[in-house]
Amino acid sequence: MNRFAVSISLADGLQQIRIRQMFQAERKHNKNKKASEQSEALLSN
């Protein structure tokens, strides 16, 4: 593999990591949202 191909695969790997982190952050955010909605529902009852 030449240097060009190596740098492309490196950039690809970094992008994959970034996408995975975004997904995890969004899932965490959704969990927090669901949890706060549940606690609000409990408080309003």
C-alpha cells in the first residue's frame, strides 16, 4: 500500500469512530430524555 492509500484508510477509520461516538451520544441523550420524561410524569401524578 502506498502512503496515499494509508492516509485514506486512516481518515476513513477516524470518520467511523466519529460516527460511532455521535451515535452513542445520541443514544445517551435519548435515554436521559426518556428518564426525565418518566420522572416528570411521576411528579405530575
